[in-house]
Amino acid sequence: MLEIRMIDKEDLGLVSDFISQMNASEESHIGYCGKDKNEIAKYMINDISDIKYTDSFVVAYEGNKLVGVLGFDADLDDNSAEIWGPFILREKWDIVYEMWKKMTDILPKKIDSMEMFPNVKNTRVCQLSSSLSFKKYSDEKILIFRCNNSNEFESTFIEELTPEYYVDMVQLHDEAFPNTYYSGQQIIKRLDDHKKFL
């Protein structure tokens, strides 16, 4: 028996593990959701903050088996939401529209735009976004630098961005990279012990 319902705190471990496994495959990868289950759980608890994850995610269970996860990370300052998923087992994909309806039913009326960030090889979500009238905004590339290659570069003095340069950084970023994933102000707001700007 299929059950689609709101997520609760007890689901978090299973949900973060499910997302990490699904996101490890290009065919079900969503760009901003991560691949490490502990980081996913931590992000859901700490960084999905405008609307808590317990009020913004739905899960699908068949019996005791988790078969789908779909949610949103709202930014109420700019009336937008990033869609997490849908992460649905391939053989259960036919529940996607039912899950989408359940999620959009809890989406605040204030939200006037939603963004999806599927891998180009995630054809099911790409087709879903097209059927839901999402418009393609940009093509992205994920670049990876392996830290063990750092010895190939000459030593350079690098310092962390300090508050007296925040305004300049925001201006430079927004002029050089208009309409990017994060605005300059959003980058500044996200800075913490683990997120740095150099």
C-alpha cells in the first residue's frame, strides 16, 4: 500500500541516506542536494530554515520501504524555492505527479518561482520539468579540484574576505555574474566556519 505524507523527524536518517544514494547516480542527480548522507541531514536541519524541512518535504512509502522524497528549500526574502528532487525509485516513477501535488499543496502562496537543478542525464526530472512548464535558464558545469594536486601551483598569499570588502564583493559579483545561482548578498549571508570566500 502506497502512502505519501509529510516528512517527520524520525524519517530524516532514512531520507538523507536515500537522497545520498539517489544523488550518487547521474540519472537521478540534483545539483544542489549533495551526496553525503550526514551532510544532507545536517543541511536539512540547519540550512533549510525559512520553512523547516518537516514542513517542506513529502515522502512516499510502500509498506516500510521509502520509495520517494520531494521537497523544497524556500527563500522567503525573494519569494522563491529550490526543489529537492524528485528522488523516486525508477520502478515507482509513476507516483511523481501525486508527490508533486502533495508538495505544491504545502508550498506557501508567497512563493512565486521555483528552480530545479537536474543533471542533464537525469532525463526523468528533465522531462518532468518540461511537462510542468519550467523554462531552461542555463547550462552548468561541475568542476572538481583534487586537493592532492595543489602542489602543482606556486605559493600565493590568499586571505579570507573581510567585512570591509563585503559591499565591493557583492557589487563585483553581481556585475560579473548577473542572475547566477547565488547573488553576491546571498553568498555573504551564507558565510560561516565552513563556507568561506577567499
